Amino acid sequence: MVTDLKKATSLMIRSLTPNRPYHVQWLITRKCNYRCRGCNVWREQDSRELSTEEIKQGLDVLRELGVVEVVLSGGNPLLREDAGEIIRYASQFFITTVYDNGSMATEKIDALRHADFVAISIDSLDPEKNDYIRGVKGAWRKTISAVEKLHNEGIAVSVSPTISQFNLHEILDFTNYFTQREIPIWYCLYSYDTCEQTQLFAIGKRVDEFAIADTEKMVEVCNSLIKLKKKNSKILMTTKILRAIRDLYRNGKRNWQCRALRNFFVIDHLGRVAACHLHNPITSIHNLPKLWNSNEFDELRRKYSQCTQCTYMCYIFYSLHGSILGNVQIAQEQWKNAKLLFKKEKTRFPSSAKPQLSAKPC
């Protein structure tokens, strides 16, 4: 309890410190065991990655820089044999989220007990549809089993569907199915590489069956989620971001400027730092403190603020919630949902539950 209080106090102090990055996504591996149709990582895997000690040293750099939240992803970060040690170390100092495609969470459950959030990727309530997206037969059943296991073990698990044209019409059913079982939900938006240059972590080109073409339906879904969020605290998106996404698809205009390299940045499996997935690396994690307050970085920030290439939900989120007040609000909302303050009484995920889809699209 003393350790938790110390961590919470440190996080709040960092949240109140100006000119500091809030969110970092660290892609600690480029190895993946799934073959997702909308992603190219599994086709371009790389066995190279930083050692355990090198990642710990990098996490120390992030703490000194004032980072509040670290997301460990990949590829699949749980494929690393030292994933447990990395998670334990990161969780001492940061709000720590670990992403998994549902294949490794049960196997690494003891390691995940140290994380504040575990985000499991699942894209449909229909097993065949989900397995088609994932490119692995049986992926849906394994993922549902993992979510059930983690939830019933008291681990703060959430589901993270990627909204695409392929599943757009079932997002409300999907949301209700999991949140009614006390499983929080964080949405992603289908995105793809939009530039030809070498970039930090290429995921592949546009796949037409996933690219959102029905903009009217997307606007309708956003409006429905905004309404639902008023009575559903398990939707982890803010109303502000849902409105921003709605307006983007309604009129094609962004009501935010990108705050890459201000509020957030990305690190890859080799320790290279970039503003986001779509831009080239600009330094290494160990050289980052020397450059953070430099004129060179200020010029890059001005450049990135004009970028309109992506619809990565987390980048939009941390661009919209970019002030000190926004940082505090994020920290408060996330911390109350994290394991430190997780409700002792929880609804058990029924092991025999099977999704019941509505007769018509939502």
C-alpha cells in the first residue's frame, strides 16, 4: 500500500509538471505470432531487440523526463521471455498498460498481475469473423478465454477493438456485451501507412475491406457511444475524443493539432525514438534528454503540429488532452480504473457465456 501511494503521488507530481511528455508507447519487440490481415508486422518481423537491462535503463530515462504512462506493445510484447521482468519494473514508476492479441495473456498471467491495465485485442463477437481478421483459427476462443481468466482473477483487463468497415455495424453490440460484464473498452481506429518514407514501425498499406467507407454509419456510431457513455463508465474514451472522431468523419475536419513530441512519442524495439509511427526516428532513448528542450526539437514539434496523416486513436487522445489540467484528468480517470482502486466486488465473466448478436445491425 505504501508503494502504491508513493507511485500515485509521483504520478500526480509528474502530471502537474509543464513541458513534459505524458504518454509513451514502447514497441519492445517486432515479433508477432498472429497474421492479422490489416497489419504487416508479421510479414516483416525482426529478431533484434534491446536487452532487459537496456530497456530498464530506458525506463529510467523516461521517469527522469517526467513520463506518466507507458504502454508496452509490439508485435506482441508477451513473446519476450523477459516480459514479466520488464512489466514489474515499469509498473513501479508508471501507469503501465500491456497489449496482447489474446494468445499469451493466460500463459503470462502472473507477470500481468503487476500491470495497471491489460488491453486485449479482439475485433468481433463472431468467432469466424474475428479469426478471419486475426489470420489464426481459434483466435477468438482463446482470446475470450483469456479475458475471462484475467477478469475473474482480478486483473484490470480491458478489450481493445479496432473499428473498421468490417465490424462497424456491430460496435454497439460489442460494447454492450463486454461492458455489461464489467469489462472496460478502449477503441482503436483502423489505420495504415500513409507515407512512402522509411518510418519507425511500418504496419502496411491500406486494406480496402477495413478502411471506413460508410462515414454516415461512423457518425451514427459515435453519436450512439456518446449517449451510451453518459451511463456507462466502462467506456474508457472521453466524450471529447468521441466528438472529435465524429466530426472528423462528418465534415472531414480536425478540431485538434497533433502534439507529437510534446505530449507523446514512440520507441521501437531497437530503442529508436520517433514522434509517432509515421515519422522517421530522430534520436535514441538514451540521447533523448539532451534534445528534449532543444531548438531542433522545437522545430520538429512545429512541423508535427501540422501533420494530418493518421487517425491513431491514442495520438488523437493525447493531442486533445494536452494541458496540465488534461493530464490530471487523465491520471485521475485512469488511476481510479487501475488495479490500485479496482472495485473489490466485480461481476464474474460467465464461463458459459456465448455472444448473442442482435438480429439486425446496430
